[in-house]
Amino acid sequence: MTSAGVFRWIARAAAGALFAAAGTLGATQGGAPGVSAPESSPRTPAELRARAAEALRRDPRQLPTAAERWLEWGPKDPVDAGLQADLTAGMRAYAAQDYAAALAFLYALLDREADFPPALYQGALCYFRLRRYGDCAALMERFVRAAPREIGATQVLGHCYYTLGSYASARAHYELVLAAQPSSPEALRGLALSEMRLGNAARALELLAKVVELRPEHADAHAWRAQILFDEGQSEAALVHAERARELEPWEPKPWFLLSRIFVELDREADAERARERFELISRVDQQVRQQEGLLLHDPARLDIWVQLVALQRSVENRPGVRNGLARLSAHAPADARTALFLVDGYDWLGERSKAVEAARRAESLVGSDAESWAWLADFYRRIGDLPGLERAQRLGK
């Protein structure tokens, strides 16, 4: 099974397996409505934050072990009713990008049921998102030992080894994953980059070609092919893949950096200068985005940071990034008028008119007597031809 397959199974189990629970289960912060948590689980928002902070301080290497119990485990196995509420809550927290809270629920599971495979797997993904690659590797290694039949879903362990600079270990693990899942684009890409770091450029190019064959829109694979080809002195061939990477992800710095270097080699100085200027702009924005995202890792409900992220992504016309940021803002239901108007403006910029109007209707309930905000809404309604909205904004803004 692929990693996506295991993730979908856990998500399905978290969403749908509550029918198996005996009796009435009740509500936890981040859990299912009407589902009560076991005694070891956080019960209130304040307790959840305290338990999340505690989870971040824990060492996953110190967890109790019972790997042999799960050797025959598979994704189709039913989840015990006593474990389901925490699994549901952990999955929901993960989906909300609250990885510390997710760990609190997953540790509650692992304290009660040592080496429970879904909790090991999801906990490892939480650590990966938190950029704690050593801890991610520790939990995923335990998952491999506990559920060896599911090794095809563990490419993230190779990613950890690679990120930590253990390229030989990364290569070995990617090969194990590919033995179980030969068509995994991400495992192939990881193996290619490991081979590149180990000095095997020809093998890396061969593997990246397979990635592009499986997923032609894989921008990162095109960018790395361009990098290797350029380093090998094949500037014309490198240009093809660098331009393709730029077309697929024009807001990523790497393709623009490669193009600036390739154009110099091809004596296209004007093109090189334009690519360099674009790289410098996008690189600055990318660094700011990473800094802001780092602040969200432990507090994903910081709406001010989501506003900044949307503004940064919009400055380089990263439409998927803008859309994701607006979705996160909407999910947290902003309670102030200016943030609500920011949503209207963002969806209007994306050309998503229905969402912009929906956000405008919500903003009306927050504007109060702020004449400036009503004037802004009136201008929006006028521009889109919404006469009832315009009349309402003009009347209430007086």
C-alpha cells in the first residue's frame, strides 16, 4: 500500500469507524462532536494546549514497545473502540495543521496501546511537518518494525534520512519502498537525489526520467534534471527542463536560479538578468514565507500570520498559495471586519466570485458602524454588479 493509501485508510477509519464504539462517546477539543475522550486524553482547550506542549517535549524513543504484537497488522484491520476517539481527534488536528495537538492525542494512544501502527505512522508525519526529522525517523522506524508488510508506505523515512544527510541510508530505504511500490514517484525522486548526492549522476538522471514519465507535471523532478544536466555541461538540455519547471511552478526560486545560470552559459545575457531579478524577488518572498510558516507550526490559529502569508503569496502571483491561505483563514472564521474584508479581496483577486460574495455577506455582520468598511463593501458590490448588496452597504454605511 502507498503512503497515500495508508493515510486515506486512517482518515476513513477516523471519520467512519465510530459505529464500532460501544456506548456513548463524548466531545473533546478537536475530536468528534458527541464523542467523549478516554481518561488519558485532553478534555478542554486549555488542557489540550498543555498536553500539546507536553507532547512536543517528549522523546518518541522512550515510548513503551510491543512491536511483535502488530506483525500481522494491515490497514483493513478494525480499530478497537477504545482507541477510536483519540485517532479521530488526532486526524482532525492533523488536517487542521495543528500538529502539536495531533501529537497529544497520538501519544495518548501510544501510552495505552504500545506501537499501535496508525498512531506511529501519523505521529511520524506530525514530526515531519514540524521539521523534527530525527523524531520522525524514530517513529517511522518503529512503524516499519511493527508493521513490516506496510513498508511501501514509508517513503517519508527515506526523506528524513536524506534531509539529515544520511544519503546511503536514504538510498537503502527508498530501494525497500520501491521493492514494494515500484511506481512511487516520490520514492523514485528520493532515490534519484540520494544517488546524485552519492556521486551517481547518470543513475540519478535515469530515475528522474522515470519520475517525469509517471508524473509529467512534477516540477521538482524537472528542476533537478536541469541541475544535473547543467552540472554535466549540457546547457541546452538543461534549459528544456528548467523552463518546464518554471512553467509548472513559476513562484518557486529554484527554476529561476537555474535559468539565470543556464542563460549565462548560452550567452543570453538579457534573459539571464531577467531570470536573476525574478529569482531574487521570489527567493526573498520564499524566505519570508518559511519564517511565517515556522511560526504557525506551534500555533496554527494565528490569523495575522495567515494574512501575511496570503499577502506574500499574492505578491509573486502564487495562486495555489493564496487559495490555501484564504481557505485556512475561512476555516478559523475571522471575528474582525478587516480580516473578513481581506478574504473578500483575496477571493475577488482569484476570480472566485461566489466565494468573494459569500465572504462579503459574512463581513457585513462584522462591520458594525465602520463607514470606511461599508464604503469598501459598496465599491465591491458596485464593481460586480450586485445592486441589492450595493444598496444595503450604502444604507448601512450612512
